[in-house]
Amino acid sequence: MMALTVSTAHFDRLVTAFRVPLFPEQASTHAPNVDALYFFMLAVCGGVSISIVLLILFFAVKYRRRTPDQLAEEAHVPIALEWAWIIIPSLFFMSFFGWGAWLYFQDAKAPQDALEIACTGRQWMWKFQHPDGQREINTLHVPVGKPVKLVMVSEDVIHSMFVPAFRIHMDVIPKRYTEVWFQATKPGTYHMFCSQYCGTEHANMIGSVIALEPHEYQTWLNGAATGSLALRGEALFNKLACNGCHTGDAEARGPYLPGLYGRNVQLTTGEVIVADENYIRESIIKPGVKIAAGYDNIMPGYDGQLTEEQIIELVAYIKHLGKKYDQFEPVAPPTAPAPRPAGQDPDQTLPIGNVRPSVPAEQVPTPTSPAATPAVPGSRPTSN
């Protein structure tokens, strides 16, 4: 009876082993495209390799030396055959590049409506912060059918975010934001790994992505809310007294931040760059590296004084400020901020920290005055 039990258990283990899928399941919109390119490359490379081996065997048999005194004869290969051998394989192999480039550009840019989640990698765990303030460690809840963008940074060494079922793989680097996005297509729990050796317990840096139906995800959000990233960033912004310089008035010693994110910024060197997450982060920890035109290098740096979570909260707050001003187009930086015309909605010129710019009454032009053009948020030189 004991022998029968052991044999049955061994058989069950063998059956389970053979049920392990050869490839991870497809659970995102990326997966079918990535797999199609992979199988195409596998078919072409495999076909070429098998053809070469078979031709070698065929020619070795057909053109073998049949007598000891038989000598090889020189043969002239047709030029057309040589050109065909060069061009046809080149087209196949160049198709890898074309298809891969198309796939890369499709996957590199997240949709505008993507749900943005902050991700921090450290030895040896993954930490996630949702826009509404929910925090998770080694577990990430996402909605099915909604694009999700991960904005990632490392606190120590290089890590790498890898979710096989979603076919996403991106390095997570210290002091720099990297991004990756996906859209889950079906509910389930999927493995998440660090695929870059990051230290002694690298093998334990694993987690799960839990894809939920939209209504289930909303229920989870409501039960885990702790205050949004932008609200926590605003509290930290005021605690650090940043609102004392970034006031938006004529005496402001720091750039006007509403509308900054995503805009072009002219530096004192004459260079023009885009104010993305990496620029804002660098301007917080090392503000003297890239100074906005029209401002002095007087901002203290916060390198080593803020955690990555706090920097993420500040970046989220500055990005949140810009959402209200997306309807405005950037203009050339003036030498001084234009006064607010009479009757203009004061909320449209409200600077950071809820400190309204002080404009003397005698400086406010009438609506018919040529100087009555509304001040466009972001018209100050933008930021470091």
C-alpha cells in the first residue's frame, strides 16, 4: 500500500510538471504583438539554420570525392544566384528591425488617459503609490481594460521590472525616472519579478500584479484611500516653505509652477528642454544643475534630505498644478509678469501655496487698454 501511495504521488508530480505552460499566458494588449514578433524571428532563424544544415549534408554526399585521384574543379557561380543569396536573407533579417521598431514605438509612449502609478524599487522589495494615495508593497492592483503607466525609480541599485504575462520589462535606475505601461485584458494574479541581479536577496524580490474588473478595482480603491499624492505633495511643499519663492508675482524668486509640466523650459545656458518628471526631480534635489532663464541659483538642494516617496509626492503636486492650465499655450517669457486685468477670474492666476500675487490697484488696466491681455500661467520663465 505504501509503495502504491508513493508511486501515485510521483505520478501526480510528473503530470503537474508537464502541465507547466511552455510560454506565459497572454494577459495584456502588448502580449500578442510581442509573441508574434518572437515567433516570426524564431521561424526565420530556425528555418535558415535547418536549411543550412540540410544543404551541408546534401552537398557533402553529392559532391564527395569518389576516387583517390579525383581533383576538385573550379566552378563559376552565377551572379544572379549570389545577389539572390544576399538580398533575400537581408530582407528577412531587416524585417526584424522594422517590425521591432514599430512595436517599440507602439509600446514606448503611454496613452494620455493612462492611470499613473509611482513605483520605487529597493533592496529587496517593490513599493507602489496610487494617485489617490493607496500604497502597496510587492503587490499591485490594476483595473482591467485601463492603460496603466508605471513611473519607476530605484533607491539603491539597478533593478528591473518584469511581468511575463504582460510582456513588459524595464530597468529601474537610481536617480532617474523610467516608464513602462501596459493594459491588462483579463482578471487574474500575475507574477512580478526583478530580473536584474541586485544583491544577496535578489531571488526574493518578487510580487504580484492583481488585475481586477473596474468595479472591483474601484471598491478596492475606496477601501484603501489614504489621501492623494498631490495633497501630500502640497503639504510637503508648504512645510518646506517653497511657496515663499514660487509665488507667481513680480517679486518671485522662483519660477511660476502651474502649467510647468510638459512645457519647454529655457535655461540660462540658452538650451531649451522639456519639463518632464526627470527635470522636475533634478530641480528639487540639484537645482543648480539646470537653472531656468531669468532666475538666480539661490534654491537650496534637497539631495539626501528627502526620500524617494517625498520626491514623488512633490512631482505629483507640480504635475497636478499643470492640469488646470493645459488650455493655455506657452508664450515667450516676459521681463516681468503682466498684471491681471479687472474682472478676470482670480483662480486662473492663483500661484502655488494659495498666495495671491499682490497687484496695486493703479496698475490694473481697463479691459479696453492694450495692456489688458490676461497673464498666461507659465509665462514666467519656467523652472528649476
